[in-house]
Amino acid sequence: MIKKEMIAMLLAGGQGSRLGVLTQKVAKPAVSFGGKYRIIDFPLSNCINSGIDTVGVLTQYQPLRLNSHIGIGIPWDLDRNIGGVTVLPPYEKSGNSEWYSGTANAIYQNLEFMEQYNPEYVLILSGDHIYKMDYEVMLDYHKSNNADVTIAAMPVPIEEASRFGIVVTDENNQINDFQEKPEHPKSNLASMGIYIFKWSVLKEALITLKNQSNCDFGKHVIPYCFEKGDRIFAYEYNSYWKDVGTLNSYWEANMELIDIIPIFNLYEEYWRIYTKSDTLPPQYIADTAKIDKSIISEGCEIYGEVYDSVIGAGVTVGKGTVVRNSIVMKGTVIGEDCRVNKSIIAENVTIEKNCEIGVGEDVPSKLDPRIYAFGLATIGENSYIPSNVKIGKNTAISGKTENADYPDGVLASGEYIIKAGDM
Amino acid sequence: MRAIGIILAGGNNKKMKELSYKRAVAAMPIAGSYRAIDFALSNMTNSHVQKVAVLTQYNAKSLNEHLSSSKWWDFGRKQGGLFVFTPSITADNGYWYRGTADSIWQNISFLKQSHEPYVIIAAGDGVYKIDYNKVLEYHIEKKADITVVCKDMPEDTDVSRFGTVKMNEDGRIVYFEEKPVSTESRTVSTGIYIIRRRQLIELIEKCAEEERYDFVNDILIRYKNIKRIYGYKMDSYWSNISTVESYYNTNMDFLKPDIRNYFFKQYPDIYSKVDDLPPAKYNLGANIKNSLISSGCIINGTVENSILFKKAYIGNNCVIKNSIILNNVYIGDNTVIENCIVESRGTIRANSTHIGENGIKIVTDYNDNGRVGM
């Protein structure tokens, strides 16, 4: 019989609505990160680097990009005869068909997938965090505590603790209390949404809670296990971990990669991060180019100036253009004589010549001030920006825009253009 | 595709000087991210050839490493696939490959056990894109026994390192000389041939019987008047890397926009082994002009008119000009490198100077000539 000691279940179905136009057409785990990567590459690479060769990826929201990125798992060596990577979308059943209504519900609907590997342990991961972690060390810790559940947790500044799910531990790191986004946190250990379960414990909990609506790990499964008296431990993690759930944290995490010696170092020999590489050729840096403090991916052609920026594969930066403090994703073409400041420009965008992006006053967004803030200009994938326009701060653009969309050639700060349209 | 492929990648080349100490010519790094054999292999896969044998012999370690998985060129198939044949001692043979024809003869079972009617033979050291289907169409149309892909070289090329040919109006080759001392012809053989499989088996077996071992001299030139040998003129980019100068120039060609565009942007692509290196990183003080930079590089200094292969580290205040830095080289601070090829996996000490004055200088980390200061 097939036997895998530990398998991983990777939750990748969320929209990530706080990333605004970046996730209009793609699931958050499939959003580009750090030039050539996508966010899901980090947990997938952690899996294979930790010796986990069986991974179920749960997809739901806009899965096309994710599906074609994962394929049969070749980039992560997850193309296996037994195990490997399996994409698990919601499916129709003879009765009671439903979407994945919560993190634990999604896992519950795939009990049969897990059962066929006859695992001892199941690792639950989310597809939207940037970090390097050896799950094998966490498993050793789980075993040595004879734990039923182990939750990875990291210390956060106490004043920020009220934004997280907080765990309170005793001297042996056994968890004796939980607080979900508490006003008065009793500890600064925040749950990272990474769990190791004994398979028997997980299975029992999911079946018991199967009628719980929107069944969620943090809200339902962990409290259920806790009340039942299961042994729950916190595994303290002290290295780089970043939730890139908001445009600002996403932008910051990218910018941290360009420091001289980044805290999160992609250049280390061991613990490589793997991704599907569509583009192989080297990048061309022209006579007219100037580059400082940036990372630039394969196949780019840089004729202009790039400072403090992260540039994805196959991007063209035209002559006379200056890009600062920005993220430009795969396949985007920026024409000549543009100024791009503190912007996030998604994949395959075309910006015609002589545009200014990210200029003007810092006016709150009229579309959604909680999403489009921090002075960022955000342009969704496959957008088109005509020549000679000015685009302000806290703006959002998605779709093929034309000069008529810009009164007097300007999209003022806080404004937005969201065009529907099929392609 | 009704053909199988054979890539001849066994040769050594003394004209590559120190660069050939480490690897076979077919494994020479090209254009930042590729190796020479990637071009022949990608052309095979893009022409839908499903079964390819690579014949290796000289210094094959790098090449075998590069070919350790066939998936990069889409040859990981149940039907066909990629076969790497090194010489082996058998009950009735104890020789190395004594020549190109001999290398095919020693693997004649590969030909006999295939069923495709044609064979494409290509050298492993050419940099080009071609659709072999077009050559095959021509071969069939001319009812040729052998078709040789040829290229007209520009006036200023020294053709004495090539096989030169002359064709009649119909395209039939009437003159063929290998590495001529003097010749009027500017048309050279690219080392790419198409031949019917049964015909090839027959010729190779005949050759072996007569103890002849070289494909060009003992088949093409010897049978020139008996067999219908045709030339197919190729008019797109073709270069081969048989000397240090041609290797340097071929790489530098990729700094030209039209050539870069032809190979990197136009369909179909050239494939290579994927290394999973991070994007290139430019720190304060980086100053790059007209250069190709590959993934995994970290740059703190000046780089002009140069090609940096994967994982080059350029220290502070370095000046790299008109040079090729091969894979995985660490260059210490304040180093000056001009007109050089820096061999792979090297560490170039800080504060050193390497300048190629009469032609291209090959720099290896055990080569301390030219070190000044400190």
C-alpha cells in the first residue's frame, strides 16, 4: 500500500481582494513576486526542499494561471510516479455540491485525496506567504512533543499583535489559549497559518465539523481540537516571513529584495526557490541605460533608467524612461521618455511613450481607500496606457484605456479606470 | 517528422586553446544562458524530430551533465527520446571513435533499429536556427542521396577552417574541399547533412570495411561524383565556434539587436537546461553599457560591451570591457578586465588587471599573469 509519512495541502483558492486589480484575473498565489517568481513558488519550493514530495494544491478563484504555472510540477521536481503535485479544484458530487466555503471545508472535501496516501501527518499551508522554512524540522518538533497539532508561530511587535491570531503558550510551548485579533493580546506569538496535524486527529475533526458553515482552521478546527483537549504546540519561527496580502506589504516585500544584503536572500546556494521559467535569454542593458539598486530578470531589454525597482522577465524599458521604486511584472513594455514612480505594473501591460505615472498629491482613493493607499499607482495586467498621459497616486487602472479616459490627459490622484471587457 | 537525428559532439579542437581543457566544444557556453549544443537540439525538437542521438567522446563531462535530463528539449518521451552514446568496449570493438564516420558505425544499431526513412546529421558546435523539414523537402525534391546545408560566407571571412564547396546550377555539389589552403569559393559546409537512413547504413558499413573513418573525406568527398550530393543554401544566421576568435565573435554577435531579436524573440525558441537562478541584481555603483547579463549575476562595478554568463559576481570599482565572463566567476574589487574570456568557476583576485593586447586573452584563476599592485 502507498505510504507517505507527511503530505502537504496548499490552500491556493483565495482571491486576495486586498491586492485590488492585481488579482482581478488571477488568484493571489499566482501573482508575480521578486521578478521571476510567483507567490506560490515559495511554499512549493519549501515543500520539495523539506523532502515533501506529495502536495495537493486547492484552487478555486481564477485558477487558469495557477494551473498552467503548476502543470505537472516539473519546475519543483514534483513530477513523481507516486505523489507529486495534484491540483484540486472543487468538484460536483452526487448530492450536496458546493464550492470550497472555508479553509477547513476545502480540506474536508478532499479527504479521499489524502486517504489514498495513507499519511501519518498532514501539513496545511497557505499559498500567499513569502518565507523559507524547513517543514521537516517542524515535523521533528511535532514528533518530539508527541503533539496532535503543531502551529507555526512567530513573534510580532506587541503593538501589532491585535492584527493577528495570537497563541498563548506555557514554558513547554504547549498552547493554552487562543486570541483571534485581540484588543488586549496576552502574547506576541502570531499564528502563521502553517499547521501539522496527526492525520487521525485532522480527519476526525473535519468529519465532526462537516456541517459547520465556512469551516475554517483558525476559527473552528483549532478551537475544536483545543476544547477536546488535544496536545497543541507552537513551533516558534524567527526568520523572514511576510504576508503579502496588501498592496503595501506586497510592494515592501519586493523592495526588501534590492537591499545590498537582503534579509530574504534569493542568492543563497542551498534552499533554492524554483519557478517555471518561460524566458531563458540573458537581459540586454543598452548604452543609454542606467541601473542602480534593482533586480532584473531574464530576457529584459533596458534602454532607460531603473532605480530601486524589481523588474520581471521580458520587460522592455524604453530610452529616456526613468523607473523608480516600482515593481514591473513579466512582459510589460514601457515606451520612451516615461516617468514611473512608486507603481505596481502587472504583467503584459503596454505603456506608450511620454507618460508620467505616480505623480501628484497623495489623495485618498475614491475606489477603495483601504486597498489603494500608500501613494501607489497600480495597473492591472494586460492594460494599455496611451501616450502623453499623467497618472496620479493611489490610482487603479485595469483594461485598455484610451486618451478619452484621461480628461486633459490626466488621471488625478485617487481616481481609477476599471474597464470590463473580455480580453 | 520522418527523420531521426544524430548530433556529432565528440570532437576536440585545439584552436579553442585553454577553453577546450574543461569541456567539449559542443558544451561551450553561448550568449549568456545557452550551450552550443542547445542550438542543434532545439532545432531538432522544433522540427519535430522525435529521436536524437548525441555522440560524445572528448571531455564529455560538462556535456553529459548538461544532457542529464532530456526534458528541457522536450525529448522526455516514450516514443523516441534523447540518447547519449559514448564509445564503449564491446566483444568486437575496443576503439575510441576514430572519426565521425566511425562514431556512427560504432552506433550503427541505433540506425538499424529505427524505422524513420531519413537521418539528419548535425554538428554540435553550430549557432543557428533552421527548420530541418525545409531541408528535407529540398532533399526529396532534388532526389538527392545526400544534402549538405551550405552557407555563403562574407568576403572577409577566412574560409580555410571550413569545408568549401561549389555547386552547379541545379544545386549539385561539384567541388568539395576540406580546409582548403586556397579557394575561390565562399560557400562553406555547415556540417548539417540529410541522408536516407538505408543509404547511410550502406555507406558507413562500406567505410568501416575499408578502414576509413571520416564522414567528410571518406564519404562526401570520396563519393562526390558517384552519389547525388546536393547543397542547400541557408541564408539566415549561422556561425560555428571552432576557434577562440570565432567563439568570441559569435558571442559578441548577440549584442547586435537584429541577432538578439532573431534568436531570443522570434519563434521558435532555443531551449536550454534550466538553472533556477534568481534575477540579476544591481547594487549601488553598478554601471552597465551595451551588455548581456544573465540570471544569478550580482553587479557592483562597470560592465561595457561584455557578456556575463550565469552567476558572475562583479566587485566594487571593477571595470569589465569587451569581455566574456563565463559561468560562476567571482571577480574581486578594483579589477580591470579588457578583451578577455574569463574561464568558468574562476576567482579573479581583487586589484588585478587582465588585458588582452594582441587578440583575446583567456583568463583562468590559476593564471596570475598580469597581476599588478598589491
